[in-house]
Amino acid sequence: MQSTVPTRPAPRRRVTARTRLAQAGETFGTLAVIFFVLFPLAWMVLAAFKTEVDVFSTRLLFKPTLDNFRAIFSDPILLGSHIWVSALVSFLTVAITVPLGAAAAYVLSRHRFRGRESLSLIILITQFIPAVVVAIPFFTLFRSAGLIDTPIALVIIYLSFTLPYAIWMLRGFFDALPVEVEEASFIDGCNEFQTLRHVTVPLVMPGILVSAVFAFISAWNEFFFALILTRQNSLTLPIAIQSISGPRGPEWQQLAAAGLLVMVPIMVMSLFIRKYFVEGITVGAIK
């Protein structure tokens, strides 16, 4: 008979006072960050349902009202028309950014030609140009073309910073995708367009979704160029919000209600693409 040697249970990891202190500090730091991030948003949501008197108080219990939302959609604010302009500009920006960015990224990733890396570097450099530097040239160009105070001018200028981002994001996805996957579809009889449509695009869909969301948010929230290039007919939502005021100054409760409306599309989109967002950022950054 073989003698069995009893095994000792693995010693438990000793939790020292320093470990407990580090865990407590980490928990406190996390809660502090969450508080400072969520507190302004929570306060804005509460202010959107307060009256003109309650908005200046710190009470958490109050009688909610929808008068602020009725006011911002009524004369003279008429926020509905500005929401339409912002939605039109944002969706047009996404509709142009995604296909052009995907096509350019695919060419830069899969095709070899002279000056490819130089072209990629130039596209990247455009991301570091300050907006104030190109504001006057764009304004002069659009004034000469008669595009001031039109959605077309906003779409063109938004493409100048959403397209480079989409190209670099999606090129990382195409580079991370093995070439053998596409070669297998060629063997099955697919041409390059069919391979791109049925094989490549579905595999890089997380990156496409992230690029689309970035383009939408950039156009939806943009303020600087919209302030310069619009006058009256094409005022976007951020420009309209900053002009909300009454006889005694800014109407904070109405500003909070309008700010809440700005957040709604972004929050809805985040709920639908949250599982792709982290993958889009991490995978797209790996070549």
C-alpha cells in the first residue's frame, strides 16, 4: 500500500492594515470621481423640472413642472427648428463620414502605393490643427461661395475633423483583420467589392459604429464653427441654447431643460452601442 502524505491547505493571504487602507482609498477615490461626474448632470436634470423660484434653492424635494419644456418650444425660443437643423447636420455628417472613411481606411490598409504612409501622416496632422487657425479661411471661402448660414457649410467643416478620425480608427481595424480571411472569400469566387461587403465590413462593424457615434456627437455638440458660420436660418442647438435669457438674465431652468434635450440622443445611442464602444477603441488602436 502506498502511503499518502496529507496535504496542507493553502495558507490564506494575510490582509494587513496597509492593504485595507489601500482598498479603502481606492473605493473612496472611485466614489469621489463618480460623484464629481454625476453630480452636475443630476443637478441639471432636477433644475429642468423646477420653477423659476425653486431653481435657486438647494431643496431636493419640490413640485416638478413641465413649463420649462413648453417654454423652450414656444415663441420666441422655438427650439424645435434648431433641433431639426442640428439633427440634419449631424446625420449628414455621419452619412458622409462613415462610407468615405471606411473606403479610405481600406485602401490605406490593403493597397500598397507610393506615398501611402506620407498620406496617412498628413491625415493625422490635420487632427492637431487648432480650430481657430482655420476659422478665418473657412469663413472667407464660404462667404465667397454664398454658403454662410447654411447647413452645407457646417457639414463641410465638420467633415474636416470627423473624416481623419474615422480613417485612422478604421485603418487600425483593417490592419488587425487577417488578410487570409479575405483571401478565403476570393477563393470562393467573390470579387473585392463582394468581399468588402459580406466579409470585411461585418468584421469591422464595431469600429464603424464607434466612428459613426463620434461623428454624430462632434457635429451635435459643436459650438465654435456654428457660432461663426450661422446667423439666423441655420442656428444649431448649442447656439440657440446660449441665447436663452429673460428680462433678468439667463433662465437657468429653461437652460437646464434644453441641456437635457441635448443629452437625450447621446444617451440613447450609448445604450445601443455600449458593447461595441470599448472594443472599438481597443481593437482599433492595435495594428
